[in-house]
Amino acid sequence: MNAVGFPSDVPGRLAPTGISTWSSQTWDVLTVAVIMVSVTTWVIARKRGCEGPGCEGRGSLALELLLQVMILAPTMLFCYWGSSCPEPLRAVGTDRPTVSVPGDSVVLPCRAVTHTQAGSLGLEWRNLRTGDVILACGEDGGECRGYREGAWLLDSGREARDLSLHLDTVRVTDAGRYKCTIFTGRHSSTALMELSVAALGTKPIIAVECVGDSTLLYSCRSGGWFPEPALVWKSSDGTSLLPRSNVSRTRGEAGLYGLEIQYWAHHDVPHSVICIARNTVTNVKMVSAARTSGEQQ
């Protein structure tokens, strides 16, 4: 890996370290080899098992084997040559999700690896969740057109084969899977990557109210979350109160989630309650606790 997180030089022919890493050309070579061995075995078995007048017209074993080699060897060499030649054009992204917070800027990496003297590259960035084209560039080397405000490339990016997408003022609606497609002439390649948007909400506020002679209302409120947070709502002894509570979820204009939990205690009044909201992307938690007297912790 180099300084910006891209792989180093692309090797010419793969030297597989495991079956799962074998390329299609490697499988082609293996298939031809298996066919060649199978045919050779069949020829030998046929010659050994051939007896009687019908066998006189057949060629010698060496001649038949030579004929099989002449038929199959060019195919095997072609497959091997294909596996030795690198792809003329390849898009390289990142396997790890890129995480951003609303309002920040983010870069989705995509680089073109070419083994030919290709001219200007065509480019298309697309949000696969919505199907929208975010940015597109033609092969003529002209200006790129952004279809989302704040989407751009580096001025020198296309010449340097750096086609990373820059997004300003990230919104929660930007979250999703993205596809970087590069093309030139009859060659094209794509790279897929994930953009996760995470907003850490407010610390939960717990309130305890007396709503009757023997009834207490415990409530927990928090807002400003994305995606929708995971909740823990329990008593001091660890018993979950969620199955017996009302949970209300809201979503504001900015796409952020808010929540409110209410639990009515009639006779089994807990000594204290704990409310936890956790962001499922960053795994960051906001925790609050309160005693029956209403004292926050």
C-alpha cells in the first residue's frame, strides 16, 4: 500500500496463494490441462484395450498422442498468455467503508490503473442506492459535470489517473453504495465502495414523574441520530424495560432520528433506570441514569 491507501504496482501474472484468489485465466489453464490429461489417458487405454482386425487401421500410440498435443497445446498457450497479460484498464477503490458526519467533506477514492497509452478517460460516479448519477466526464477531456451540488474532482486528477470523488457538506441522504466507472475506447472497469454517514445524538434525558397515587412515569428522550440508534432501557437490576414501554421515533427535515421511551411503573417500581443510545456505525454510546427521585446521573 502507498501513502494514500492505494495498492502498489499491479503485478502482471497472478501467483495464487489460494483457490479463492485464482483468476478466470488460471481456471482456463487448469481446465485445458485436465482435458488434455483425460484425453491422453483415454487414448492410452484405448490402444491397450484394442485387439483384433479392427485395430489394424489405427495409427500408432505416439502418433495419436502427438495429434492430441497439437490440438490442445495452442489453446493452453493462449489461456496462459491471456493470464500473463494485465488488464488494459482497471478501476481501484477501497474495500473499507468511508465514514463521514453530516456537514463534513469526504473523499471516495478511485484510481485508474492503465497498461496502455490511453488518452483521456471517461468517468461516471453513481449512487447505487438512489440510482442517481453524481458526476460524469466524457472521453474528450472536457469539463466534468456534477449532478450533486458540492461534487467535484481534483483539477489535475484525470491526468494523474486520480478520479476520487469529493463531496462537500455531506448529508444523510448521501449514505449508500457508490460505483466508479471508468472507460476509454472499448475498455471499461468499475469499482464499488460504501459511504456511511454517522451522526452522534444528544445525551438521553431521563424524567421521572408521579402520575397517580401508585404510578410513576419514566421517560427517556434523545435526538440528532443517524442512522437510527440501538436502544437499551433497563432497570437497576438489569431487567429490560423495552418490552413494557412505548417507543416513539421521529425523523426531522435533516433526516436525523429522535426517540422517546415511556414506561409506567405501578407496583414494581425500579430503584433506578438506565437509558443507552448507541450509534450502529461508530459504536459510540450516550448513557444516562436516574434514580426514582428523578436525580440524573
